[in-house]
Amino acid sequence: MRHTRRDMLALTATGMLTATASTHAQLPHDKGDPEFQITKGRIRQSVMGWCFKPMPALELAKHCRDIGLVGIEGISAKDYPAVREFGLKVSLVSSHGFKKGPVNRDNHEYCIKTLKERIDLAVEVGCPSVITFTGMSEKGIDHDAGAKNCVDCWKQVIGYAEQKKINLVLEHLNSRDDSHPMKGHPGYFGDDVDFCVELINKVGSPNMKLLFDVYHVQIMNGDVIRRIRQYKDVIGHYHTAGNPGRAELDDTQEINYPAVMRTIVETGYKGFVAQEFIPTWTDKAAALRHSAQVCDV
């Protein structure tokens, strides 16, 4: 049976696609360089501890030290002394959580008290930043009132932060992904990064910053690199994760992390970039090592 040139090209392409798909399916997830260690260090890499549970914090800290990460966050404060003995910095101190935030004035006393306590803890452990959130939208609180409530609350804390030389970093979260309680947060008030920057500017302090989570920004707003350049003066911390799925920074996701990291370097940013993906690879340490390699630009 004779085949036309078009038939042969179609058959060849199909064969190549089948072979590629077959090869990809056979590749182990643990495909990073098992010997890689951070050498360039232009990005001060950290890791978010909650993503790697049930791995104990000290085991994760050992992997960080071996790979060359310099910080860790999202772990219990009781583990701070031990991880610091490994030579790691505490890169971010947690606070009141993303659900109960200053969008509701009834939460102000709790948020102010918690933020000041965590500022003191940050000073104690030599951490530059304490995280804060807007909280979830609530019935009866319209957009303008919610925005004012947030700004009023942070203004009651920011003077203390300035005095202690600690940054408050407001995290923008996506409200789009409802597949997992930590992949997205439907109903989160501060789900627009441009709006979060408006809130920060209304607080009007050099110690009020943006936590730029690349994963969340990609989902809700996109145009990541342009926004990094646009908001470079108010960004105080970064988080990473692959999208879709909040998994590894590998070839199954859509964000070009080397280009993102080079942009961060170009802006002159000197703070931490924390790996906050949820590992899917069998070897979680290999997943961390691979993502560290991707970001070591």
C-alpha cells in the first residue's frame, strides 16, 4: 500500500508522540540530580515545613543543609533553636492564620495581640518578617469596609514593627482552586494581588510588605514577571510552587521558574524565596533538591 508524504509525516509524528509519552510515563518522578548542591546562591532559598509533613522539621532541616538552602519556615517555634543549630535561618514567622483576619473588626484584638507577639519572636530568632493575611470575606462586610478594617488593624501594629525593625508581609492567596484546602482558599478577601498592594500602600510604612506567592499570583492574576518588576519595591518575601497542582517545579507545570528567578535577581531583591510546593515525588528530599536546582540561577 502506497503512502503519501503527508501520511508518512503523520505516522512519524504519531510515533514520536507515542514514544515521547511512553518515555515520560516510564521516567521516575525522582529524576533530579542526586548530587546537586546550590552553588550560585543569588536566590536565598528557604523551605516551607508544612508542605513536607509528616517529615520531622529536623530531618527536613538536614536536607536543607545538605542541598544548600539557607532558611526554613512553617515549622513549630519549639524547633527554631534546633534548626538554627544546623545553620539555617528562620525565614518567616507565622501569625494569626488566613481565616481569622482583620477584614472583620471583631478579630482586631486577636490579630494585633498575635502579630505583636510574633514580632517579638521574630526579633528573638533573628527573622526579618512576620506573615499576615486579610482573612476570609464575611457576609455584611462589603469590599470598602473590609479594606478599611484591614488597614486600620495593621496601622495599630506597624509602628511596633518599625520599632523592632521587623516587616509585616501580607500574603495574597488564590480563591480559585477548591480541590484541596491548601491549594486554594475560596472566599479569601485578599485574592487580588493588585488590591493587596493597594492595602499595603494605604498602611504607608516601609515595613509593610507583600508576600508574593508566585503560585497564587499565577492562578489569580498571571503576568508574573511584569508584576514582580512592578511591585519590586513592596515585595518582602516570595513563595514558589508549580501550577497547576501546587506540586514540584518540574516539566509538568506551566510556570517558567528560571526566568522568574532571574527577574527576582534583576530587581535587586535580597530576601528569602521559600519553596512551598506539596511534593508528589516518592523521594521528597529529591523533589526539594530538584526545585532548588531549578531556582539556583
